[in-house]
Amino acid sequence: MSSTDLDAGPFWLGGAGIGNLLHPVTDEDARATVDAAWDAGVRGFDTAPHYGLGLSERRLGAALADHPRDEYLVSTKVGRLLVPGRGDGDDLASGGFAVPDDLVRQWDPSPSGVRRSLDESLARLGLDHVDVAYLHDPDVYSLTDGLTQALPTLAELRDEGVVRAIGVGSNSAAALDAAVSTGIPDVIMLAGRYTLLEQPAASLVERCASLGVDVIAVGVYNSGLLGTPRPAAGASYDYAEAPVELVARANAIADVCERHGVSLPEAALAFPRRAPAVRAIALGAQSAEQVRSNAARAAVTVPEELWADLRTAGLLGA
């Protein structure tokens, strides 16, 4: 899979939202979300077993069933098997998804676990292949086992033609840096660590460019803080309440954006795409309206002078 193949429209649709992230979404609204993404030109769709204990994969597969398979890309993830059992009685508490707590996520980086995970994802999606398979959050469990067991198995699946590209997805820049050091990934999914608000993974993104590893940037709104033109106290940052100083920093960035005639969310979508290694961004949504809003924001041309002014104000790294 070449780098340009990952640029599948204005953004990839992230599938956590239609897996009932934080609150329920009806089947109808989930379908409308995917349909709106398709209508907006989106042709890349990301999901995972983790998202709603398989609900996201099932809904995504059903929504894409009416479209020609060669016209879109799908990525999913391995590392967490879904096995019968009950967790803590509330998946909102254990997984963050408003779904019945009738399955348990089981970490399994073994070759058999990776192959089983992918087979079960394909069954839920109703597909015979996915385009990209990521190892999901190995740092949450055992980074060493993930990189020494799961990642080589994904490479075997790539060599067998079962998937076109492989990688690792994580919120941890250190974990992704370790993954890139193996020389195995084609692509990494970098969550929340390369945004307009903060760029702790800037050196990783530069390294990926030099090594030919593609980056899909996700969490570019920092889970909400950059998603409104003027963040207020209590805004979400990494799925918790944002510290006061980060809200202030986001509003300072918004001041500069407004002077250039763009909104904070518009700049937040444009920023990561400036890096040569970043081939695409992925945006979650739980309604057709959210998709259309993101599509409109992604279409805005942001003046180059904005970035220089942010750097001069000490609000953006070099």
C-alpha cells in the first residue's frame, strides 16, 4: 500500500462514536453518520473490537455493505479479543462505551490470538479483508509482548496478502517510537500527541517522515478542547476535564486564529496535515451533523501566516 492510498478523502471516519462511546447512539443515527461521511467524500473508515465490544464493527460493516468494496478502505485493530463473560457490570466504567457488559476484553498478542482477532473482526464487518490492521494500545498491557509477538504476526499476515498495511495505534508517543524502531510498521495511528495544542510527538513524526512510515493523526481535537471556537471551563481534554491552564492556552490560540479569519477547530484540523509524514487524519462522529461540520471545517484553507504568528506568540513549536 503506497502512502497516497491512505489519503481517502477529507478525513477517515473514526468508529468509536458509532460504538456508543460515552453514550448510546441508535442504529439509525450510526447508519446516518456513516452515510453522511460517504456523501462528504470520506472513503477511509477506522474501527476496532474495543469500540463498543464489537458494535462499531458490526454497524460499520452493515453501513458499507451497499458500496463497492474497491471504493473504500477499512482499518481495524488486534490485541484485544472479545470473550464471553461479564466485566465490572458497566462497560462505561471499564471500557467507556454504553453497551451491555456481556463480553470481556482479553489481551492476547500471541500469533493465534492475532489471527483469531482479525478473523472475528472480518466476521463482524462482513468483509473478506481489511486494508490496514493495527496493534491496539500495546502499552496498556505489555509493549514488549505486543512488539515481539503481535507485530511480527501482523507482518506475516501482510506478507500473506491478508492485509495490505500494518501498524500500531496508541496514545503513547514512546510506545509508537518503539514500534517504529522495529522496522515493521507501514503506518502508525498517533492519538492526541500531535495537535495544535501540543506536539510531544513532533520528533516521532519527523522520524517517520525520514523512515517512510506513514502517520494517521487522530484525537486532533484533544477529545474536545479544540473542537469549539471558544473552549469554556470544564471542556474535555483526553476524556477528562481540561486543566485551567490548557483552556487558557486553547483560547490564546483561538485569539490568533480569529485574527486570520479562521476558527480554532478549522486550524486544529489543518495543523497535523502540514507534516509530510501525516497522510490523513481520522475524526470520530456520532451524528450526520457532526460529520458535515467536520467536512466543512476540513475544507477551509488556513493562511500560512497563522502558523508563524502562533510560533512568535510561543503557542506553537518550531
